[in-house]
Amino acid sequence: MVGLFVANTDNGWFDYLSSRTDVTEVNFWRPSGQEFHSIESGELLVFRLKSPRNKIGGYGVLSSSSVLPLQLAWDTFKEANGAPTYEALRAAIAELRTDPVGPATNIGCRILVEPIFFPQELWIDLPSSWAKNIVGGKRYSTDDTDGLYLWNRVQEIAKEISAPALTGFSETGARYGKPALIAPRLGQGAFRIAVTEAYRRQCALTGGKVLPALDAAHIRPYADGGAHVKSNGILLRKDIHCVFDSGYATIDADYRFVVSKKVKEVFNNGEEYRRLHGSKLGLPNREVDWPNLEFLAWHNNEKFLD
């Protein structure tokens, strides 16, 4: 069984993003700071375009959901929030709230990867079980007739428009394989939020929780063959991230922070980092999200200034 969430989708958000050719991830935001648990990572969020269209216009694969300050959502996703500027995004949210909206205003974020926007001639009619009074959206299951129809129909259209194949959308047998969770291919923004949530929104070394001061650090940088996967990320305070990236610190196989003696030799300083030497990381709850030992070995061998 796989879930799909058919979400009421702002036409302006849809039109702006569907007009772009470089969209690999989007923030499907909601103006309130409510958490979202209707589907899990790897399931589909389907775009139900609001009146007067009343059609299904595409979908995205849910990577993660979060509640973020508006400024952080903009800094992370920029135009992939469905607006050309920060001020345009703020204004769009302000139209839907009664309280003042500023950089610290929390909004609900559903991070979607591999979004597909159908051309108008391929928009899908809503299933008969969709009710006009649904406000946010409705969850369907592939165990149900309507849910399975939507699952099959969106992949049919994706193939028709030659959209990239999704893991889990494999054609086998008479038609399509059994619906399965899709492994989200994270982009930079989705990676940042996924790592932030995996580390419980706090620095893995200091425990600091001020989100604007934290970074999702790649262990092996993307430019050096690393991947946007949680096991290649550690949530660190921005200054510690810079020290780590520069090779003046690393993480050993026991998940302990190791500071190079060159911090003292080169800068005659760095006591605040040397105090952290030997500190063990606060690891994610799921072992599969812990730093990958191969990535850590790469950083030790290729980046660390011993």
C-alpha cells in the first residue's frame, strides 16, 4: 500500500513553477505553521488545481516535511518556493494570514523532489470521491480504486511527456509493478531540510538550536563525488562547518570530533574548537541516517590536515 495526498494547489504557485525548466525540487508551503503527517517520505503529493480549473495538474515525491521560519524557507529554496522574490513570497503568505508576516514567521513546508507539471491538455479529472468542501487535501491509498487509478494515471502521463522515470514507477508484467515507496533523489534544499530534521534541529556538537546559525554539512562534498543523502550530512553550527570543510577538523570512525593541531599552529587561536576535541556527535535517531563510515574515511584521508 502506498499513499497519495491530493492537495489543493494555488494556481499562481503552479503556473510560476511550471513555466520554469530548471525545477528539481519545490517547497509546497502552507501559510500556517502546522506539521504534515498525511503521507510519508517517498509517497506522492498530487497537485489539485483550485477553481476554476478543478483538475489534477501534476505531482511531486515527498522528501520531508518541516515547519520553518519564512526567511529560512526562502534562503533554502529561493524561487522554488513558487515566487520570484522573497517579498513576493511574503506577500503571498500575508494574504492568507491575519497576523503580521515577517522573517521569523513559521510556515508549513512540504519538500517535494522530482516535481512534474502536466501540460494543460493532460490535466486529470478529479475522482468522484473528491468533495467540494475539502480544504487542505485528501489522502488516497493504492489499496483503493481511486488511489490506484491516480497512481497509474500520473505515471502514464509522466511517460507520455517523457518525464524522468521514478524509482518505484517500474513497468512490469501486464501493466505496472506493485506500487512502492519512491526513493527521493534529494536536491541541495531537500538535503538541508532532511539533515536538519534527522539531527532534531540542533547542532550535532554543541546542541545549539538557532536554525539560521546551522548548516547541513556534506562530509564528502557534492563537487567531489558526494551525494545529497542524509548519511553524507551532519548538522553543524556554521563556523564549525567552515572549519570542517577547510580540513581543520574531522569526524573519526567512533563519531568523535577531531581537531587538527594546525588550528593552533597556523592561527595561534581556535581554543573554542579545541575544547570540542573528542566530543561525540549527537547522532540521528535512525542508524541508517548516521554518518557513513566510508564518507568519514574519505574526509579523514582527503581533507583533514593532520
